[in-house]
Amino acid sequence: RSYSFITTPIFYVNAAPHVGHVYSALVADALHRWHRIQERSPAIFSTGTDEHGLKVQQAASNQSMAPQLFCNDVSLLFRRLFDECNVSYTDYIRTTEDRHVNAVQTFWGKLLSRGWLYKDSYEGWYSTTEETFISESQASQRKDDSGNQLMVHTRTQPCM
């Protein structure tokens, strides 16, 4: 038996949901409903929240909240909004849930045991905005309004 699997991105909880989040959920919901109407195969529709990352930690700190409590509050906003919009997801996943943590640990363990992961070190600039490392050729120095030297990605925001 085959299944159709439809998913949205898992949304960062660094801020309350906005129209772009609703749009993504509604487009996925429309596809999910179409699959159900067609009755060709059962459809699984997954959405949820990504509760890890520096931006999430910073957002919690800016609200003077513990990261997990902040994640709980914002994830609930997403869930309530999707429910209010009658989004017919079949699974709402949070990356801090035990089932997600266990699945990731199992997957990671398989990659490690097969030799597909290795330990090494990396040194470079990190862009919080893009959540990626930036090469030296992509970074340049600039002064902020207070005269402090910052490393900035040539396209975006300051690097750490």
C-alpha cells in the first residue's frame, strides 16, 4: 500500500506566525484534501515547529524566558492558528518532542555506525540570520552606528 506524504516546512518559533506560515499550511492542506478526495492512497499531512537554533534562543532571551517555555508558547500559537484556519494536518510535530529526539538519535546512530559521519573541526564566521557558516570571501568588516567593528555577510547581517 502506498501513501502520499505532504509536509510544510517545520516553522521556527523565534516569532509569532505570520501570513507566510498560514499560506504554506493552506497550500499543503489543499493538496492533502485533494489527495483525500481522489482516494488513490492515504495521505499523511505533517506540519509543526522547529524549536532549536540560535535565533530561537535569542528570541527567548529577548523575552526573558527559558527557551523551552518560549517554544511552548509560540508553538501553541502556530497550532491554534492552523486549527482556526481549519488546516487538516494529520500530525503536528515539535522538534523538542521525545518521538522526534529519539528518531533523530536513531538516524544519527545509523549514519555514525556506517561511517558516514566523522568528527572534525571548523573555524569561520557564522551568520545567525542565515544559520550557516560564511567563507572569508563572503565576509567583510563594517562599523556599526556605535563605531564597533563587525564582520558582515556581503549580502545580509552581521556575523558572530
